[in-house]
Amino acid sequence: MVAERDLGPVATEAVAARAPDGAFDRAQRHAWWLLPCLTGALVAGSAGFVDPYLLYVATSWVIFGLLGLSLDIVWGKGGILSFGQTALYGIGGYLAGIVAINFAPLTGNTLIWTLPVGALAGAGAAALIGFFIFFSRMGPLQTTIVTYTFTLILWTGTVSFTARIGEAVVGGDNGMSNIPMLTAGFGAGAAPLGPAGMFITVVLVATAVYLAVAWLMRRPFGLIVIAVRQDDVKTELLGYDVRRQRLLLFALGGAVAGIAGALFGGWATYLNPNVFSVQQALLPPIYVLVGGRGSLFGAFIGALAVGGLSFWLGGGVIGGQTTLVLGLALIALVILLPGGLVGAARALLARCGLASVAAIPPATLGGYAGIPAASAQTALDRPGKSLTVQGISKAFGGVQAVDDVTLEIGSGSVRCLIGPNGAGKSTLLRLCMGLERPDSGSVRLGADEIARWPAFARVQAGLGIKMQRTQVFYECAVWTNLWIAAYARLGDARAAAQTAARALDQIGLRGRAHEPASALAHGEQQWLDIGMVLCLDPEVILLDEPTAGMTASETRRTAALVRALAGHAAIVVVDHDMEFVRMLDARITVLHQGAVFAEGTIAELRRDERVLDIYLGRRGGVADL
Amino acid sequence: MDLDYLAVVALSSLSSAAVLLIATLGLAVVFGLMGVINLAHGEFIMFGAFAALTASRSGLPFPLAVAAATLATAAFGVVVERVVIRRLYGRLLDTLLATWGLSLALYQTAVLIFGSVTPGIGMPISTIAIGRYTLSSYFLFLIGIAVALLLGTYLLLTRTHYGIMARAAVQDAETAAAMGIETGRLNTMTFALGSGLAGFAGAILLPAFPATPGMGFAFVTKAFLAVVAAGPVTITGTALTGGTLGTAASMTASFSATVFGDIVFFVGTLLILWWWPNGISDRWRRKL
């Protein structure tokens, strides 16, 4: 069931449909929305057969499922572990409650007030906190701590916060009462929903929210979210503004949490600072861990399991010994069941041979049935930009990694950077790319001074890099990797598919397009990485050790590729493989101890005694150069 | 607003900063040497407080009760490291989750054993007078304790065999292991040290902050923020961030409500992280 729901290409419209379009295929392609709709309808329909009190309690499980969903969005999909989801939920609940108390009498209906207000409040608060977290580029630990302390502060703050806003009285520890009960009808005579009506309404809202999120996750937005989780640096080096992407995702999670809070207020008709408490904040991670991270619907299973268990064991979700049990459960889950109940069940089924463990969710594999035949490369009739580095320096602690380097790489030309280990080659590329801040000096791309630009802006301006360490999205299919790269530049699914298909042929991996990148050999991963850079159609390309781990024939093909690119783009190649450098037949700059040591053709450098000296520490035996 | 008043506010702010540093140091040591944040740190403080309370009510003099509480919390830390933390090495977010679960489990256990209100310990509260105002001399004593604790930890980590090994292991675990340093045992010792410091904090603060199951939550907001704002050079960095933000927060709190102090601390941390996403000490050359 997991597989079917996640199935489906993010960019279906961009690729040709699978040829034999059987009913089964069609059903599979629509399963992502059909199954939730059916489940929602079934659950809502069960309302007629269940004891009203159980229905009333079960309504809160669905609401908690939404709360869990809000965490699964940011943590499961985006890798951001937030302990602040209940704070956003509480903010949404309180604001929706205040608005409902004041305005619901005008319409009778409460939902048209509480749902938008809850969503906006949750999203707004998330965006505010997220702005500081993501635009200052905090690390994962800092992010979690900031969200947790945010919750703790709201908890202590709301206990003493009292205010009167219109008819609404926020009474600190006493909470806010008189929140109108969920009402679906309109007009002065509209009666609040009974347990069954409330249950059905909440299930319908939850299904709608789930579908909206699932739909978004199937759009390019969702694919980029997954890319950011796997490798945020690589995603930025494709030209995506990772800060903005994370902010949007966090705000989306906040909106879902806010909607859950608004529903909770209308269900309980009462809110108090307990919604901000640590005990409450512990719940969403447990829901998500029980249900399995990243599955979205798992959050509902988790909430149902935890809620159901504590219901039948007696006692509410919070209070009593539940906190102790939940705390220990969290430790046990993290240590024993990192994949959650759903993951464990699937692993068990797999061991019995009943199902296969999908290590890579099909959504990230793409499921792209047809990859367009590559059209001929359109002739590039642009002058291309040049890259000029002037007097750039960078020190790490006491080490002068790059020392007053000046380089000019003319448009369409190839330049090799060589030098012993620690000469500053990689650091120089990182400075050009914006992955390190220079202590001084300037970097110009064409006419633009880019030394202060963030990395993604440099990529958008036409700079592309393949870093020393291979960077691909290992969980994604080869084809998806390329598509994500192409989409960064083009912003259009169909055009991106065309470009990605062309790159697929250029790197010769068409036969393996549907395999995950993790299945490729190291040399092939290097190509895939280069292929992603090609999808960006950069005007200046930086290649850091592109042939590391490649066989001799792979190296030759890479050299041919670089030579073919020359003329369309300026290329800087860092490599240790002198055979490869010779094949490129380009001008060479030798770096030594962070500074430019020599420059010339390979023939000139071969005659330079000093260059031979620094390479081996002494003369002689440098047959390689 | 006369001079006496300002002097009193300044002194009490300083002592609040000292309290914060005492409560934070164990967290900072673990973060600096193991790279993880123990979200149950507040409950380790609470553990120490209840241990000292139990010891002193069974007749132990207060200084001995503090020592006993410190050792008990350190021993508890060894158990937690062996049973939980060790299994999660290299899984930062899982460590956060597991210690968070531990935090709530410990809190609830304390509620079950001790109830939510407990008697304080009978310590004679002496005061000193500044003009028309009086200050508890215990708070001034805590300023001295904080300074001594900082110095002691600093010396422990720079001058002892353990400290040098532990700092080597944090810089490059693989090289350290290759040179025959047992990083696993070091981590146990580091976590025990951090726990012991937390236990000591709970015990030494007991006369001023009575033991309650929820007391941990009151300390950790500022403690977590101080450590995160401090960054990689944890001891000196925490002394700086905890000292400045702590003073600013308690100044604010003394003119308004406690929560505004927390908000000042929170916003101050956000601003520090805005400029130095890895903490204020990110580019310092020193290592502790």
C-alpha cells in the first residue's frame, strides 16, 4: 500500500506514457489519490456504526494524525527535525479560537473562519522562526534546539499571558474557553455538529489536507524537498535556493499544524497552555516514528496506534503514567525500530517472502516510463562568460590555503589546475563557487562581481561545479538526478526532460536510467555528477578531479567530453592524472602553497625545473609530467 | 532609581548568570567533546537535586550531600551512556530524540516518586544589605562557585591525561583510535563528567532552587540556547554567551516577567546564530 501511494512520476506530463496502458497501470498511477479518498470515505462512513463516545475520542486521533503529518512533512520529507510543531499547532488553535469566538456568530459556520486562520497563523509563525533558522543556515542540531526552546518559551509564556480580544478571553493558565464547537451549517440557526458529524467533518478535512500535501510532494516541489534532504549542498549547487525551499516546506508544515490546532479548538471548545507543553510536544515525533518516517499517512497510523492504545488501556493521551510510557517508547523506537511499525512490518513481510523491501521509494525512483529520445543539441551561439579571479586569499586558522591568487579564464577556454596535495586547488574552486567566503579578493563572472553572492545565485548566473567528492542523489534514479538538475535551470518539466535525456546520452547511462544512483559504479557516479552539471548548461564549468576512480577508458571518454564542451563554456579542471591533463591539451596553472607557482603549456612546464622540484620534492623521476 | 538599586540589580543579574553557567557547564562539556546535546540535561540537574535532598534529609551534612549527589548523577550518566547514547553514535537527531524521551520519562518518574511538591532543605538564609536592599549571600556564593567550576573544568580538560585524550578524540576520532585511544571509554567518561556536573548543579543550587520534578525545564531553555550560541569552543564560548545573554535576560526579567528574559535570550541567540550559524566561537583559534 505504501508503494502504490507514493508511486507516480513528479513530471508525468513531461514524458511519454508507458506503451501498454493496462487497467492495472492506470489504477496504479491514480492510486496516490484514489486510496486516500477510499480510506477517508470508509472511515467517515464507519461513523454510523460506532459508539458516539468512541467517535468523539477518535476524532482527536485524526486531529493528532494531522499534527503528526505536519512533522512528517518537515522531518520525514525534508529532514528537518522540529520539536516546535505543537507550538505552531497551539498558535493556530488559539488564533483560530479567538477569531471563531468573535466572528462565528455572524455566519453560524465555524470552519470557514477557523481553518484559514489556523493555517495562516501556523504558516506565519513557522515562516518567522524558519526565516531565522534557514536564512542564517543553521545546522540540524541548532535547528532542533531552536524549535524546542521556541516551544518551551511559549509554554512558560502562555501560562501567564492574559488578554481580552473582542469577545475572546485568553486567561493564561485558565486557558481560553467558549470556543464555538465545530459547525458546518450556515445561518443563525446552524447547530454544532454531533459526535458523528464532527468525526466525518474532521476526517474529510484531514483527507483533503493529506491529498493536498501528497499532490504537492508529487510536484517538482516535492522532488526538490527530497533532494535537499539527501544533499543540501548539491541541491544548492544546482541553482536551487535551499534556504527558500526549506522555509516553504517549514511553512507548509506550520499550516498543517495550524489547521490541526484549529480543529482541536473546535473539538474541545477549550484550549489551555497544555497544548504547548513538553508532554504534548513529544507526541508528533512518536506518531511519525511509529508510522514510519516520510510516508505521510504513517502519521495517522501512529496517532491511531498511540491514541487507541491509551484509550483501551484507560486514561487520556496526556497525564497519568502515559508520559513515562511515551518517553520510554520514544527511546525504544529510536533504538529498536528506526523504520517505525510500518517499516518493521514491511521488513517482516519481506523476510517471509511476501513483499519486497523497497529501499528506494518508487516516487524518488521516478517511475518515468518513457524518456524522450534526445533531440540534437541545439547550437550554442553565445559568447559565454569568462571567470576572473583577482588577488583572492583565504586562511584557515594559521594556514594560508589560498594566497593572493589571480587567474583569468577566457570564455570558451580550458584551464588545468595542478599542484601537490594541499596546494589550495579545491579551496580555490570553493571560493569561486561561494562555498567559502574569501578573506579578500574578487571573483568576476562575465561582468558581475560575484565574490559575495550565495552559491545558488552564482549557479543561476552560469557557473557550474562538480566537486571533488561525488555528489549525486543516491536514493533517486539516474534519470531523476538529471531531471532535478535540468529543472533547476528551466523551471519547466517538459523542457527539463528533454535536457535530461540529452545529458543521459552524453554520459552514456541511458541503459541504467531507472536504477538508483547508489547502484552505479564510482566512475559512473562521477559521470552522473558531470551530467547534472551539463544539465545546467553552465557558461563556466569547474571540475574538481573528474576522473578520480575512473578506468583508463572512462578517463579517455571524459577527456573527449571536456574537449567537446570547450568552446561552449570556459572550463577549469583540477586533476592529478597527468595523462588526463595531457589529453586535454590546455593551458596549465601550477599552484603551490596556495599561490600561483607557474603557468604554461604542458611542454613548457615539463622543462621547468622548479615545477619538477615541488611535485616530487626533488628533481628527477618525474617521467609522468 | 538610585545607585543602590542598580548595584543590587547588577549583582543579582550577575548571580543569575552564575546560576545559568553552573547549570549549563555539564551540557557544554558533553556538546564540546561528544558533539551531541543531551536533552535530558535538565532532568539530570533534577536528579542531582533530589539526590542531594534525599541525602541531606537522611542526615548527611550539605557539602557531603552535594558530593554524593554529584557521584550518583555521574554514575547514572554512565548507565545512560552505555544503554542509550552508545547505540546512537553518529546519529545526531536520533540522539536528540532518545534523550528527549529520557527527559520526559525521568520527569514522570520523579513525579511518581516525590509528588509534584517537595519540602526544601532547612538552610539558614543569610543576607547582606546594600543600602535599603538585601541580597541573599548564597547567590553571591554561587558566583564564586561558577568561577571555580569554570576554572576547574578548564584545567581538567587541558591539564589531565583524560582531558587531553578526550580533546584529541573529538578533533579526529579515527586518528585517536589509531593511536590507541579508546574513544568508547572516553565517551563514557565524558558523559559521566557532564552528568556529574549537572548533578552538582542541581545539588549546589538546592538551597536557592527547591527540588521539583519540573525544575529541569526551567533551566534548559537558557542552557540549550547558551550552548548552541557558543558553538564549537564550548567552555569559553558558553562562559561568554551564558554570561552576556544570561545577564541581559535577568536584567530584562527583573524589570518585567521571567518569560521576557527567556525571550531576550532566545532572540539574542537567533541574532548570534544569524552572524555565526555554528555559534559565536566558530572561527576562534582556541580549542576550549
